[in-house]
Amino acid sequence: MSARDLHENHVTDEAGQDEHVIGSEHRGREQQVLDRIDKARRRKAKIREERITMAHGAGGKATHTLIEAVFLDAFRNPMLEKMEDQAVFPVAEGRLAFTTDSYVVSPLFFPGGDIGELAVNGTVNDLAMSGARPLHLSAGFILEEGFAIADLQRIAASMAAAATAAGVTIVTGDTKVVQRGKADGCYINTAGVGVLEREVTLEAGRARPGDKVLVSGPIGDHGVTIMLARGELDISSDITSDTAPLAGLVDTLLSSVDGVRCLRDATRGGVATILNEVAVASDVAVVVDEASVPMRTEVRGASEILGIDPLYVACEGRMVIVVDGTQADAALAALRSHPLGAGAAIIGEVKADPPTLVLLRTEFGGTRIVDMLIGDPLPRIC
Amino acid sequence: MRFVDEFRDAAKARALSAQISALCEPGRHYKFMEVCGGHTHTIYKHGLEDYLPETVTLVHGPGCPVCVIPMGRVDDAIAIAEQPDVIMTTFGDMMRVPGGNGSFLDANAAGADIRMVYSPLDSLKIARENPDKRVVFMAIGFETTAPSTAMTVLRAAAEGLENFSIFCNHVTIIPAIKAILDSPDLRLDGFIGPGHVSTVIGCRPYDFIARDHNKPLVCAGFEPLDILQSVYQLLIQLAEGRSEVENQYSRVVPWDGNPRALKAIGETMELRPYFEWRGLGFISHSALQVREAYAVHDAERVFDVPGVRVADPKACQCGEVLKGVLKPWECKVFGTACTPETPIGTCMVSSEGACAAYYNFGRFSRDRVRQATALPSPTVRVPSS
Amino acid sequence: MCLGIPGEVVEILVDRPDLAMVDVSGVKRAINIGLLDKGEVGPGDWVLIHVGFAMSKIDEEEAKAAMEFLEGIGQAYEEEMAALLESRIE
């Protein structure tokens, strides 16, 4: 039947009746198209591009697709899925802990982890060091135009896995894109909120003479891993980053012992930096026994080759504990009972004199000062 | 770690320390110069002075190749780095050395491309991977490092890597020791000889010290027991009225040095008529430059280098510290205007500089430190019967 | 004066006989052995490494002798101390 026939079949019994006949066919097809579009819009967002473009940062469709397809897909939780400008949640009575950190590590992917895992664990640990139970994280991304989306998906997956392992949720975030060359692939900022359910006050200024200093495991793994992963030094080894969430370990410790003065996770500047911070904040001397400081042989080997001092090398899953001297053994046992504290050791003690200094009893039996780091640990060559 | 840990054994150190004390003549003060920056570093890092009696003093010498680079040469290097398409490569130690207008670190922040490398071969690799760039290696060091630079130049020549050159600041140890011996300010009893330089030049070059100046020299390794043993050997020589060259580091140092290393140096480099040493002034035949045959790999020929002589800041007393005349804490600006964070002179910048070593490791009163660390003084005096 | 570290030769690189893979406490790096005589070092030998070059082969006999000397001193010291203590008891 031709359109003409249709047209001619239109019997004008009632004026409107005619148009309806044609209209409904027409409108039927139009509706089909509209229905198709509607279905497509409701379908799960899929990213078709391979690389980040400026459009992904404009806040419009591309941004939404990116957020849904990459971040929502990975982080999966009710608060985030609301896609509001903020996450709203009830708080318990008492004290909150709040922290933020930015992650600019290079390379982004390295043995033992990646920037995403660091971004979650680092912020979780900063909260945990107060004795708080970490709850929620925000994640802000600054992406370089041209960054591979597959890499971003990898990073998001790492963050999701790390968040699950740490018992936190990523509830809000932000994404910005800058032109090619204005960022190094991907920078991440995470802020975190936790709740202090314990009546503890853990601060660097609370150390006093007689206290003992412990470390939760072998030092220097992360920093050496990164240095070797940069590939400029042509050195290969089996060392991997020690990035790990420490809230569980802290919980085990604080449940066993009540005389903990201070907890600090040893990141940039290593253990030596923390000890100096404690010595200055508490106006005490910290004396460390070099032979007791746990360190993998490969970290030692790499440090000797490069001429750097492992005491200043970054960790990402180790903490320094200052505790009442009479409880040091109990603290050590508590740490060692947890998988992340298996390599814990008592490394030193707090004395009154000379204040603000960190001293080292060398393995050799001599003594020396361990000062604050100046600049970056530059490899000593000649 | 083999060949390292056993030379850090505390029990053996105590034993040596007792022997050292026993050898010291009552009422006599001993001054030994350890020439090498690496020795200075070891002494402070392990707290070696705790093992020596008060009457034995270790004086730090000019064997820190970063410390002796004059500010003008740093400026020259930066001038090269600032030229278009240049990648400057250097050992880490040089990054914070202040020139007349700031350090490599400052120049890097201002836009120059300056990269840290562990080996001159890493620099060569960068040259291979960046054929459109001119890659320059800041070559510093005594005879220990010169062969490595030389081998790298030979490789560059063999591969035809014309975009690679070195800015040669290699210096030689013997003229520095001569300058110390000729200096009227210092009265030394003996020398702890530079172990790693000796792997290249051997022990014979030191003969003149024992023979003409009547001072014993013991070529020493770099672990704490090596240095203690060398002090012991020096004291034995003095007690026996000998002055000879001895090789304590025999597990590594061949008496005749390394002929292949010397050949590589000789092939690619020659002695400059004179060279300025920070603090020591101009010394003749004390530094190396690239030979004409390898001109394309000589940054001083490839680039326009200002070559301006920059005087040390008035307050800087690096010269006297390098000669062992002043102890770090005796320098007027030590710890005040000159700190590792805000260094005025090179002795405070290089991790082997005497001032940096003393400031970072040893600057507190040894008694108070010993009290705090609850370590009894390991120097046991074995009483004479 | 310059940082030299002992390392154990693991293998000589087949396509580049002037390079050896060296192990320092579990960390590996390719080192240029061009400053040593051909065939002077093989797997199991120890060398002194400085800025990516082997400067010298470590003489294990001499190292042993050095240790024995130090042990001897240690022995003499202990004997002396023992004698000292004994004489006090009397």
C-alpha cells in the first residue's frame, strides 16, 4: 500500500479522524525513536575514548560519563551513587579526626602498588595514627590531557580494593583535566574523616624520659622501590613497596596497651624525621640502637650502593610507636600478633638529655647524631 | 654484607682500641691526617672517635673532590647547562654546591635540565637516547673516578656519540698532599692514606712522604676497623721509629695500582699546567683535562665557558678546614651563617665535607652523648704493670 | 674517598663481555669490568664497585689475613683482660 493510497484512503468522515490515522503511524515511529534514545540514556555509561581529553574536565556529558564509567563503577557505594555535590552522613558523639594528603608519586605504577593504593592507605593511616577509626574518604583527581583511561581504570580499581581492605568508603570526589604537559599523568588528593571512639590523645609532644620507641616492621622498602622503579639507575631487585592500611594494627595495639604516647606513620623523610619531630615536640632526647632497627638486606644493599641512609628513606605502611617504657614488651607482642606487625621491633628509648636531639648507637659501638633531613637524600657518590 | 660487616665488628674494635691506647706514649699528642673524604664520613658515621684516646686526633684533609671545586667552576658548569638543548648530568653531591649565582638545584628549578646519575655510563645512555640534545657529564673526583670517566669517553668515541662531552674537573691527590706537607701551619705525625685512590695509583706514589718528610703513611680501607687498624699501624711505626708506606687495605689495593685504569686516563686526559683548588689556591699539575684527540668530547672546547674566577665569600674558611688547620667548629661561621641547610662553603655541602660530617653526626659534646647513649667509653686503658 | 662497595659477580654478560651482573645484598646491577684484565673475574668472585665500574678484584686471601690479624688482636686483648681480672682476684 503506497503512501498515496493511505492518503486517498483517508475518508473524511470526521475531520480529525483523518489526521489521526496518519499521525499515529508517524507518531508511532517517532515514539519508537524517542523510546530508543531514552533507553540508551538509561543504559550504563560506557567510555569509548582511550585517552582523557579536555572535554572530560568540562563538567558536562563527558565528565559524567567518565565519573560513572570509571569511578562509580569501581567505588560502588550508595553515598557516592547519589552523585550529589557532597556526601551527608550522621556522626557519632565525640571527636572526629580529619586529614588530607596529595599524591604525586612517579612512576604511577611500581612493584607492590600504585598511586591509587597509596592515596587510600596514606590517608587512612594518617587518621589511624590518632587512634581514630577511619570512615570515609574523598578523592580528587587532576588528570593530564592524553592520560590513558585504561590506566585510570587500573588506578580506580586499586583504590576500590584498598578501600575495601581498609574498611572505608570513597564517598565524594572531583575530577579536573589540565592541558598536556601541565601535570604528570595523574595527581590525586584524598581527604579522610574518622571517628575517635577511644579516649586517647596521641601526639608527638607527649613523649617523656623512660618511654620506649618501636617500629612496626622493616624500614625503607617503599622509598627504595620507587628509586629503583624510576629506571634511571639500572638496578634491579625484589623489593616491593610496603604500602598497607594500618588501622587494624593500631586497633590491636591500643586494645592491648594503654600507655601509647604517640603514633606516626613513617612516610617522606623516613623514621629519622619522625624521631626528630618527637624529640623537638617533647623536648627530649631519642636514643636509637642501630642494630635493632629492622631492615631487609636488599634495602641495605641498595642504600649502600646509592650512598643513602635508610633511616631517612620513606615507608608507606610502617609506623613509629612511642610507648610507656614499662609496657614496651606488651606493645611489641601486640604488634607482632598482627600480620602487618610481624617484623616489629623495639629500636630505642627516650631520655631527658640532650633535649631535641636524636642519637644513634651505631652497630660499631660508637655514637652519632641523626639530624633532620636537608633536601632530598642525594645519593653519595664521591 | 660480606667484606663489610666483618670489618664493623664492635668486639674487635674494642680490642684494637685497647692496643692503640697501650701504644700511646704518656704525655704525647698524636695528629694523623686522613686525606680522604670517605674516611671523614666513616669516622663520623660510625662514631669512631669514641674508640680513640683523647691524645689521638684525626685531622681532616682535602680529599673531598666536591669540596675543592672553586665557585667559578660551578658557575661555568651552570652556564653550560643553561645553553639550549643541553642536558647536564652529575653525581648527586654536586646538586647543592653553591656557585657565585646559586647551585645546580637552583638552576634546575629555573629551567635548566640537570639530572642526577650514579655512573658516567648512565650519562652516556642519556646521550644515546637523546641524539638531538647535547649531553654533558660533570666529571669530578680524584684518581678513583677518573678511569671511569676515561672509559666512558673511550666508549663515546668508539660509538661516535658526538653529542656527549665531559666538563672535566678531575684532580690528583699527590699535589694536594704535597701542599699540606709544605704548609707551615700543620704538624702531622702521619697519614691515613686514601684507599680507593690507591686502587688506581697504587702505593708507590706515597714513597716521598715517608722518605723525604719522615712521616709514615698507612693506606686504609673504609670500614671502621680498617681505620682503627691503620691508626694502630701508624702508632707501631712511630713507636719503632720507622716511617714507611704500608698497605692496610691489601684485600682491595694492589701495590702497583691498576695499569688498565692508568692507561685509560693517559689515553684520554692530560695534566693541566695548573688548576685552582678551593682553599688551597693554584697548584701546578694537579688536575686533568681532555686531550686534543678527544676534543669533540671536551665540554670546554664545545661550549663557551665564562671561566671567571670567583672569590670565596669573605666569611668562608673552607680553605683552612681543608688543610686541617681549623676544625669545623673553629670556623667563624660554622653552625650560624653556614649550616647544611644554608651552606656558604663546600665543606658544609658535600656529605664527605668535614663540616657537614661534623655538623650532621658529631656536633654534640661527646661526653653528653655518651651519657645519653649509656655506652661506657670503649677505650679501655690496659694499665701498665 | 669515593664510595666503593664490594659486590659478588653473578654472571658475565654473553653479548657484552665488558659487563658483569653483580649482586650487592640481593640488589643487582650491570657493572663495567673493562678496568680489570680479561678473564680476571668470573661468577663467584668479588669486586670493588665504584660509579658503575669494577675497580679491583677483592683478594679473598688478603681479606682472610686481615681478619686473622684482627682476631689475633682480639685474642691478645681477651688474654690480657683475663690476666688483669685474675691478678685482681689474688
